[in-house]
Amino acid sequence: MKIKEIIRNYKIKRKNNYKMLYAEKFEIMIEKANKNKIKYSLIVVLMLPLFILSGNNYFETTFIFLLGILLAFFLPDVFVVKGIKKRNLSYEMEMPNFLDRIVLMLDAGLTIWEAIDKASFGQKEPLYIEIQRALNDYMFFEKGINDLNINIENMAQRCKSKTINTFVALIVQNSRKGSKELIEILRVQSVLCRNERKNTAQRLGKEATTLMLIPSGIVFLSLLVMLIAPAIMQINFK
């Protein structure tokens, strides 16, 4: 029962991940990923005789074969998870600029929904695409049937991003209450988002610096081996 439950949870999580990244096209992309898994698995199976002919023993061949099958099975889904992380990072990086645009539109006399529409129209980043998708879904229905607040709440559930959740909660709360301080609230939120973006940029810079140490360490070890190897060889010959 536990194995069946693990498999079922894995399928549900996988489906949700594809929904987050590909929206309406998630079924097509899942089918494409399944075909890629079969293709990669066949490649591993066809390469199995090469492993045997290369002189590997039974244990090594079995290990390489199982490792190849696991990689073929999970690699497409790993790319989807990385794509989701990259998209969430894009939300965080674009939110301050988006909020600044909304504030400018509100200062010009537009309503909150008009400001959101104008601020996101024509932009190609994932944040603006999701916003326009929510607005277009609303326009598709007759006025009054599909509430805009419900649409952006559905967007927040679909994206599963802390940045978007905060934005949606702010807009929904103040659009229903009709808060006159919305412009100031958005300005404050823009400053907070900008500080978060700065912290994220610093964290990514530190991670990049750490990753750069890996090739430097490899070069250092190579040089160390080249310098020590002759001395070790002379000692052995003596």
C-alpha cells in the first residue's frame, strides 16, 4: 500500500509541476516527457552490449545500467523542477518594477484593474504573462460572471510563488475594501520587494562564487599532482 501511495503522490506532484510550468499545455508536455523517457531508456538498453564488451564485470554493468535507467526516467522531471525554480525567481525579480508601473498608472487616475492591465500589457516575462492570462480569462466571460479577484486568486494557487501570493493578497484585500491608501501600500510593497530582490541577488552571487571555486580546486589538485608525482616516482625508484 505504501508503494502505491508513493507512486500516486509522485504522479500528482508531477502533474502539478507541469501545470505550474506549462499551464494549459501541461498534458502535451507530460506526453512529450513520457516519450523522452522511453527514448532515453531504449538508448541505455542499446548501449548495454557496449558496457559488456568494454570488459566491465557483472556488478559494474548492472550498476551502470540501473543508473542509466534512473537518469532516463527522472531527468525530464528534474528539468521541469529547475524550470519552476527559474520562473519563481523571475517573479521575484520583476515584481518591484511591476508594482512601480501600477503606482504610476494609479497616480494617472486609472482604476486598479486598468493599472494592472496597462502595466503588464505587451511584456514577455513570466509574471506579466500570468497576469495577462488571468485578465484574459476574465474578459472571455460575460461581465459579472467571473470575478477578477477569483481569477488572480486562481493564478496565485497555480503559480505557488510567495511573491505572487503576497501581491494577490494585497490587491484582493484592498480592491474589496476600496482602500484609498492603496497607492501608498503599493509603494511600500515595492520597496520591500526591491529589498528582497537585492538579498536574492547577493545570495545568488555568493552561490556563483562558491561554484567558481570548484574548477579552481580541480586545477589546484591537478597542479599539485604534477608537482608531487615526480618526487614520489624518484622515491619509489630508490
